[in-house]
Amino acid sequence: MNKRYIILIFILSLIILSIPSCSKPAPDNENPISPNDKDIAMNIIDSENNIKKIQAHTQRKAFKLEDIIDEKFEKALAMGGLGEVEYIEDGYFKAIGNDIDYTNEDGKMIIRDVKGVMINPPKGSITDAYYYMSNYLEEGDVLFILLDGFGYHQYKYAIENGYLPFLEKQTEATKALSVYKPVTNAGLAAIITGLYPIENGIYSRKQRELKVDSIFKVAKDLGKKSIYIEGDIGILKTEIEPMLNLDNTGDGFTDDEVYKSTMEAIEKDYDFVFTHFHGIDDSGHNYGDLSLETMEFINKVDTYVEEIVSKWNGKVIITADHGMHSTEDGGDHGEFRYEDMVVPYIIIDGGNQFE
Ligand SMILES: [Zn+2]
């Protein structure tokens, strides 16, 4: 009798215990909802459009890129969360948890946690700047101008609307691809090392210590008199200390001070001048990438660049670490989208020492 009761109670409690899990609603990932930005696993873009956002939980099977977009493409490259960059061959994308991984045909992992895919990417990369600077430092003087947060779409819009009278005349201008994550630390590191984040160790705002030598070491070894002119704060640890510029005039930007320091460095006969203007980024965050305020700031930087270049006798290279996209209350960057990932890349032959 007792035994029967115990068995009955046992069975009853099993039934009771199983009720909550039966009535539990299906977890979110079994119930695809409208895309919520925090659920985006990977963006598919080209250099002028954000094509598609992919959520991991909507992808049940392994898929190829051509299965999920209509756009035609010749080449495509994928970037991962640590700044990996790989051209897509005949591999597969697979959802694992909240991430999407990319494997080759045999299932070998190529990129874990793909952040984005760019179809028909531009030929140039901001990492090219390193090789360009290295080559020309062997022959003569090099001036590098970093325009923080200056996307290619802003450059194009500024030209179309008359805000870039000097830079628009420079015909050696192309699109270049930034790196993931498109933030200053990672973009700057890619420019000064010529390597992707996965190789130089700087893939977000959190890292400051490069795993490899930078262009400042190259210049030092060549016996070049070099200066690195920064805004009000150091960004990465580099072989030469940056010369910091505080906002002495109190206008909210350090670009007028950086401009002055750059002009003084040119007078002091430096062979390699690396100068970092932050104002376009600051204005983009505050007012938006294509706002009147930002366009007027871009116009001011254009006059700074014209003055600087007119005094420089050597090669000039101008690019950006990343771009900027619009948000509800201004602008931001750090996402795999064309506004953040594609930047202008401009070469100017200053003076005549290379002719
Ligand atoms: Zn920024």
C-alpha cells in the first residue's frame, strides 16, 4: 500500500514538474522577429550600400552568400570580430549560437564570428598607407594627414556641395577600406603597421599596445627626423611619443592647434610628419555625418590641408581611420556598414623632390 502511494506521488510530482516547461514560451531564437540591431550577427554591404542584415537565429542551415542576396558580385570579403580579413571562396556561413562563422568547403574554420561581408570591395585598404609611406621615406620626405572619422560618402557629398575646393582638385583619390572595428585605435593601428587588426593586435578601442613595429620605427631606422602630432590624448603606444595639442583656444576642437603645430614642424625641417586631425569626427558625432556643421568643419579642414600642403616639399598622403553614419542624435561609427568602412585615400605630390 505504502509503496503504491510513493509511486503515485512520484508520478504525480513528475507530471507537475513537467508542466512549467511545457507551457514555457518558445525561446526568442525559435521565433524570428523583426531585425533588432542588437541581434544582428553580420551585415552584407558594398562600398555604397548597406544591403542586408543577417541574424544568426534566422539561419537554420549552412548557406552561401549567393543564397541570401540578389546582388551580383565578382569578389567578396569577410571580416571577423578580431579584425580578420578573408576573401570568400567556396565556403559556407553557419549560425552558431548568436554568431555566424565562415568555414571552407570541408568545414575548416576560416573566420569565427563574422561581422560583415563586403561584395565588390574597393581595391585599396587603409593598410596600404604604411607601404606607401615606407617606400617614399626611402627616397624623400613624407607628410601623412589623418582625417579622423571622414567617410568616403562625406568626402563625395562635400565635393558635390562645394565644401572641398582644395581636395576636390586632387585627382589621385580613391576609395579605401577601413578595418573592423571601424574605430580610431584599430584604424590608426592598421595605417601605421600595414597589417589587419588580427595581426597587429588592435581591434577595438580597448587595445593600445601594438604587437608589431610601426611606421615610426621604419622612419627611425632610416634616420628620418620624425614627428607625430596628435590631439589632446595619446591613442596607441608608439616608438616616438606623440606631440599632444590641447584645445588652447577653447573652441571645442584641437584642429586649429594641430594645424599650427604641423606648420611649425614643416618650418623645423622634419622629414616625416604624421598629423592627426580629430575635428571632423568630433563634429560628426555631435551633429551628424552630412550635417551643415560637419560640412562647414570639413571646409575648414580643407583650408588647413591646402596651407600645409603648399609648404610641404615631398609626398603627401591623406586618408581616414574610419567613417561615420547618422544616428537619431548625431553620428557614430564602429559598425560594419559602408559609411563607417569606406574612406577616401588621396595622394598629393607636394613640391618637386620626386620628379
Ligand atoms: Zn569617433
